[in-house]
Amino acid sequence: MKYGLNIKPEGALDFVSLGALVHRLDPGVVPFRKATQCQIHVSGGEFNCAANLADCFGLHTGVATAMVDYPIADLIAERVRAMGVKPFYKHFKHNGVNGPNMATVYSDRGQGVRAPVVFYNRSNEAAAQLKPGDFDWNAIFAGGVRWFHSGGIFAALSETTGEVIIEGMKAAKAAGAITSFDLNYRAKLWNIWGGHARALSVVKRIVENVDVIVGNEEDLQMGLGIPGPEVAAKSKLDPSTFFGMIDQVVQQYPQVKIVATTLREVHSTNHHSWGAVAWIDGETHVSPTCELDILDRVGGGDGFASGFFYGLLTGEEPSEAVKLGWAHGALLTTFPGDTTMATVDQVRAFAKGGSARIQR
């Protein structure tokens, strides 16, 4: 028993996530309305964690998600294979006209004083149609599973996706896995079908099955209804307001053993100060702070979560696990796309206080 968690030493799958796969069209620094070409990145908050843990950290990971039989989904499935993630797909047939679809995210990167812009087309999204009974959890977990993860974006897609998460969490718990949830509160998604009150009721029922929460102060307020601090922090890098809310989280959800988040002060689109914090079984841990020269900020939070989970899954000291998450999240912002291109050696070197001097 470490961190208050009983993490199984082994299993056929170290980590399984449940969520929507999306593709992101990225014209780089050109605003979308002026774009003539785009890169295509495959993403999804839950998938990103599984992909990072497989590709950078060498763990055996899987993703449970929706897949449609048309070329966009074929492209997405190819990237899932390339990242070394084992897929568990519920297949949907495309009607050749209007879906069901794999969601599209449109983004431009911004530059300097011009902020990044992100918007979606999630029309008739296959993942939103997922419902309890679509996955054979006993078969997925049959060889043993150590960690199960989902997130608030998937929970917000429809009236049935939150129920799928609860079903998966209960099955994972029965299989002896640790469960984690990234609150990732997105008001736009909830407002389409339920609004804030519905979000609170759904997320509450999910978090009752969760050991590890990832989320910042706003996520805790909006996703869990935890009242915010009376005095705002002087700096976005000051963890005191976040830690000040933990008592209420644990009071409401006594089974939660870990709450963690990133700290980010945005000076400009390409310059952020970056840190991370975690409350682990009653103790607080704060990473170092570094200055980031951002290439692509999307996926940095998932980069933190996956590095942090890796530290926990491999039995690192709590402060080291936070540093590994912080280091991997920092490195992830230096690559295009939403998933990692780092090596575990690079992450460990940066976590130890490495520099950007040339490696010969």
C-alpha cells in the first residue's frame, strides 16, 4: 500500500482509458479563417494519457472508445496503433452522408499576444452514442488491469456517456484497478444538454467511484461544486488556494486519496510559467517552476497526468511522481500535436533539473 492506494504489481494492461477519439485540424500560426493547409493530430484527453504512457513510458495501455467505418476513422485508428495503444472499439456504421462521425477539433496556435483559438464540430458524434453494455469489461480486464481512467469531456458528451464511465469504473474496481478521473469541465459541452446542475449530478456519481482526481481550482468548483477560496491567489503559480479546497473534496469523497493539477501562468501564447501540485494521502507536494517556450500547448495537461500516473504506477516517491508529470507536461508543449514525442530518458533528465544544452 503506497500513496493510500493498493496498486496491483502487475496485469496484462497497466492502464486502460475510456473516452472519445477526435482529430484536430491545425493550421499552425495561421488563423483558421485564412488557412490553406492543416496538420491532422489525433487526440482525446483520455486517449492522450494512454498514448503517452505507451509511447514514452513503455507501459501496456488500452483505450475503450467508438470507431466508425469511414476513412477519417481509419486515419485515427492508424495513429492509435502507431502509439502502441490496444484498442477496444464499439464499431458504428457510417451512412455516407451525415454520420455517425468522429469529432473534429479546429485550432490555431496563436502567437505572442494573439491567443490560440479552439472550436469543435461534434455533430452526430459516435462517442456520444456510447451507452452501458457497449463494452465487455470482463473481457477487457480479463488478463488483469492496474489503472482505469476517464474524464469530464467524455462525461459531458451525452446523457449516456457518464453512465458508461460509472459502469467502467465499477468493473475496474471489481477487477482490482485504481481509478482516476480528469474533471476537465467544459461548460459549452454541458450547456447543450444539461447545464451546470446536470454536470454536478453526473460528475458526483462518477467521482464516488474514483481514487485519483486531476483538476484545477476551477474544475473543482464547476465539476464538483466545491466553493472557491474567499481570497484569490496572488499568482496562478501559488498552490495555496488549490490546497485550501482539498479538505472539502476529501470530506465529500473520503475514498479519494490523490488530487493533482498543473499550475500555469500565461505571459503570452508562447511564454508560460509552469508548475504542478498534488495532494497525496494527506501530504502536499509542489514541483519546481520553469519557463516554457511553447510550440503547441494542447495536451500539456494530459502530458502532466500521464507522467504523474507513470510515477505512481512504478512506485516512485510522491514528490518524484509529481516532478515526472511536470517534466513530461513541459516537454509535451515543445512538440506539435496532442500526444508525446518525448523519451523517458528526456523526461527523467528534465525532472532532475536538466537543461536544454545540446545532447551529444
